[in-house]
Amino acid sequence: MNASIIANPTAKRASSVHDVNSLDPPFGSRYLVDSSLTFTQNAWDHVPPPVDQGATIAASLARQRAAVVSEEEKLKINSKPAKYWDNFYKNNEGNFFKDRKWLHNEFPDLVAAAEPTAGSLKIAEFGCGAGNSIFPVLSANKNPLLELYAYDYSSHAVKLVQHNPLYSSPSCGSIHAAVWDLASDHVLPPGLVPGSVDIVILVFVLSALHPDEWASAIRNVQKVLKPGTGKVLFRDYGRYDLTQLRFKSGRMMSDNFYKRGDGTRVYFFEMDELSLLFTGKRLSKEEKDIANSGANTTQMVEDEEDPGTGSTTEIPSTPSNVPTTIEEIDGSSPAATDPRNATVILLPIQQSGMFFPSDISTARIDSLSPNRGDLDIHPKLLDPLFDGTGDTNNSDGQHRMSHHPLFSTINLGIDRRLIVNRKRQLKMYRVWMQGVFQKNHESTTGVRELR
């Protein structure tokens, strides 16, 4: 087993654990140990899905598969995906998504990079949007030698970044933004050279790409990172998240891949898919057990906004502002599945004094999927020709893996959350994937072997 996936149960990773015997534990450490208390709070952490969730998933997928996106519309959407994000940012400017102030709590590497004595470092965000991740990093920076780079394939999003007052007058360090497509072939981001970046921020970005673009995206991330030390800070959507199940007819482009009402796209990942993408191998059963129990994820609270309605929906840290209807975070609305405004409150989940629910079962969670085994993995990731480097081609011109594995897993886990509407007695199950991956040193050439 890869020991790096196991988080130290005694190490402090975010904030101190509040004693569960306290009358009012802070949000982020609420564990549902008595089902009769479900509607006494607005949210619970790492709640296993209900026994009937498998039937709910099957019914949702059957409804979606009965009326999929036409081939003509797929071609239209996939041919110019940046256009739809351009339209989104033109309509909403830079005021729609909230800043991700949680990044420093969730990813300690960002804290270390911002220290005054950290030295010369480069951080690049791919899929920067209006700057809701990169500007919180810049605002907290005290390192005069820290260089920040922000890229997006939406030209209008990049203009919003460049017009932000912090861009022209950073208090410390420097920032550069440019238009660049993460899935570009053989073209690196402007201003970067191979092996020059210390940290890549990849938050709710891979899910916006077509699966055909994953190989190029991972290859580009790998190329810009420093070998042996460069890290990817990753967070994205998890399989059978509420927003996936709420998509209506006419939105499914392929299994687990959807279009929103505004034409933007979203994919919902399975944990093995991420492991295959970054490391070329699947997780062992023991590794899945740990991740499913939440041992590798700190506690996060996400706010989501719906560009389709222009309204804001919050899942906040105070009980008073919980969404009033399940439709408010309906995945079938244009961008309810795109929380680029995530707000986070965190607590480590395994320390002395923390009670962890005993009924979370990997077998129970695994049983949710209507399709097990290879059917849970996108076919692209099972293709031996799936490329993570692009350095060599076969006789057909298709890329083969030449440096394997590309990354090692430092941390990979699932963030499961139960959001409760107490007034309407509704339960809403959310699923996110999160990980930290480190670029390996260059290795000998070889064709990748899937396990």
C-alpha cells in the first residue's frame, strides 16, 4: 500500500479540533451519530449515503439517459468551449463568484510559499476565472520573491483579472495573467518554461474539460512543474454528487459528463479515475477504505451560486442561511455545479477527542454505483494509449506514456457532506474529490501499466 496516502491521525493539518462534548462545536466538525438528530443542524460532515441512495442514483441516470444531448449539439458545445465561459463572464463580470479564502487552510503549501523568507517560488493557476483563487493567494502573500501566474481560456475572464486593482498594484510579489488553454497541444503557458513552477492550482477545472482533453491537460501540468518537488493542488466534483443527480433530461453528453444551461460542461469524477490520471494506477482497497472514511480530507463548506438565475445560494458557516429549496443547488441549472466561489471552514478529522461515525462502510458506499469495476472508469483512462506525457508516438501517431508514473499521491480523498433543509425536511448529499499530487523525477521510458 502507498503509505503516502494515509494521513497522520495525530498531525494538526488545518485548525484545532473542538471537543465534541462541547455544547456548540464549530461548523466543520459535526458528525451525525444519531439519525434522529438529522434536522437539528443545517449540515453534517462525512455522512454515509442512505441505504436507498443506489435506487435514487439509478433512477436519475435512467431519466438522464432517456434523453441525451444530440450529436449535433455536442459538436457545437465541444468545438468552442471557451466561448461559453466568455459569455458567462461577460454576463456576470467579476462580481459573481466569491473569493476562495479557504485555500490557505486547505492547502498548507500556499501558506509556506507566502512566508517572507520562502524565497523565489512560482505558483500557477490553470482555469483562473475572474481570479477568485489567485487574488486571495496574492492578498495573503508576504514573500517578495513569489511570482503568481493566472491562465484561462476565456479571454474575458483574463481581462477581469487584469483589470483588478490588485493586479496592477500588488502589495507584495508579482502577478501575471494570460489567455491559455490547459488542453493545448505542445504550447506551454506564456511566461513559463518547462520545469519552472513550484505549485499548480487546479480547482474545479478538469471537470470543465472534455475527457479527450484530459491527457493534454495532465501533460501540460507535468511539463511546467519542477521535477521531484512540484505539486498539484486539486479539488473537483465527485461521482453522484447531488448536482449530478439533479440534472434534467437533455443535459447528459455521455456518462457522468453534462452540459449546463449556459453551455459550459461538467464531469463528475470517481476516485480511481483521478488516481489513474495522475499516477497511472488505481487505488488499492485499503486506500479506498481510508479515503471513503474521510481520513485524507479536511472539512470544507462550499458556497454555490447559480448564474442561470443570477441569485446566490449559500451553504454557510452559520445555521441561519441554509438554502430554502433543493432547486437552489439544482445541478440542472446552468452553473450550480461550478462553485468557483468556495468558502471553507476546516477541521482535521482524526485527532484525540474527535468522534468518528462507526457506520461509514466502504462496501456500502461502493454499492451505490449501478456499474462497478471498469464501467466506473472512463474508457479513455483504460486505453493503454492514453498519454500523460506525449513525448513519444506509436506508428499511428498516437501518444504513448513515456515517463511513468508522472505523479505520486501525497493526499487523495472524498469529501462527503449532508446538507439539510430543516423547514422542508430535505436531505441533500454532496460529494467532492480532493488531492495533492507531486511530480516525480524523470524516469526511464516505458509503456504505462494499469493495475
